[in-house]
Amino acid sequence: MDPHLLRTFVAVIRCASFSAAARELGYTQSAVSQHVAALESDLGVALLHRRPVGPTEAGERLLEHAAPILLRLDAARADVAAVAGEPPGRLTVGASPLAVPHRLAGALARMRRTTPNLDLTLRVAGRQAIVAAVMAGELHLALVDGVTAPSDPLHLSDLGALTTMGIAEGPVMVLLPAGHPLATRSALRLHDLVDARWIDAPDVAAPLAYLRAAVGSDGLRVSLDYAGTDTASLFALVASGHGLAVVPETALLAGPGTGHCVVAGSVVAVPVALPRLVHRTELLHGRHIAPAATALVKALGSM
């Protein structure tokens, strides 16, 4: 299966248009049509409906495999390229929105003092986007975070040849509107909140799919899907009564504390008692790590 044809197929589905995919890829529309036709001929099955543009059942199956296949190809290319090395004064770092920003900022500041001419880039994006960027060699290393059981690794996608290292764990809190009946509790069990309405914000809060698995219930109904990476917006949605969310203590606008606390007067954060969950931050990097990235790893490990 030609990966160039596979990339074209994925682009057509993402854009829901042959012409839009052609513009994105820099091809003519005719070339995009030929790529898709060649892939269908290779597999012996129709992959796309033409009007409107969308995947057939076979196309849906192929799409499930396409992303990890293409990601591993990008990772292989990046791994081979890294053997040749690169200038020591450049460092590109990624982080998911809540991946201990103060810890990363402190480590980078320490590097600035020892390497004043460092060419530094910091990219903040959703967890899976950051993992994919490290695999593709676009980032030297990254910090990603999530909610998990104590001492368990994060539940990330196929990491290929990436190296992971846990660097921090901390408590998690339930966000509720200040007037919520349970807002005065000193701690909460998620089992008592299965019938509540929830905001599913996987990049700035615990994904509801994971919380359902942890609680062992199909409850925790989604009231609103939030695909952003801005915590202030999440707090505003909770304050307005759109639903609850589980976030790390470090996400609280009032700063880390202990026990029950009020955030900005309109949202209350109450510790999660059961099930036992923690906010975990992990460091990711490839097999071949640049000199500046090695120094950052040491700086993070010593904090």
C-alpha cells in the first residue's frame, strides 16, 4: 500500500472534498482523484462515496488503520534523521495545556542561564497532537499530562520508539458551580455523581470515557463537549451550570491548595476521594535526543 496514496485518501476524508484536499496537498484535483482510484484498485474495493464525499464502510475501516500507519512512518523518518544530529543550540519543546507549566518554565529558565543563545520554541497543544509531533520529529521532547490511577502510566496512543518518564503526580478535584448542593463537601466520590451532567474536555480535564471506566458505570452523562485547551473557558462553562469536570489541583486559577477551595468566587473545587485518581505528568522523547534536550531532561529531573 503506497503511503502517498494513503495520505491523499485521509486528506480527502478530512476535507470532505477532492478539490479542498488538492489545495491542501498541493496537487491538482485530477491527481487526487487518480490517487484515490489507484488505492481503491490496489485494495479491490470502493473507499469513498463521491457525492457527497465520504468514506464507505471499507473506507471507514481503512481510516482506522491509516492514522497509526502514517504516524509510524513519520516516526521512522524522524528516527533515522535524528542519527545525523543537528546544531546543539536549537530546542523545540511541546506540552499539553496542564503539563505542569510552572515546572517546565522553571527548567527552561535554568537552561537559559546556562545557554544564553539557545534558540527555543515552545508549542502547546492537545495531548495526542503533542505525542504525534514528538513521534514525527517535530519536537525534541514534550511534557504530557492526564488523569490515571496512582503510579499507573498515562493511557496514550501507540508510542513507537518513544521513551517516557513520569516526572510528577498530584491530586485531582471536581469542579462545581458555587451554588451546587455538593459544593460544601470536604471530598467527593465520583460514584455519587454518575447521574450529574458533565463537560467532556479531554485536553484540560479528565476524559469522561476514562472516568466512566474508573467508576465502572455508564453514567456521567455528557452535557457539553469542549474541544478547547483554554482552562478559563472550562471554568466559565462550569460556573454557568453546563456541567462538572475533574481537573488537576494545579489547574485551579487560585493556585494549588489543600482541600475545598473557591476559585474566582463562582466555581468550587472539591477533592476526589474515590476512586483513587491522580494527575500525572510524563516526559516524552525519541531514541536519539539532541544535546539541548538532554540538558532539559536533567533540569526537569532535578526539580
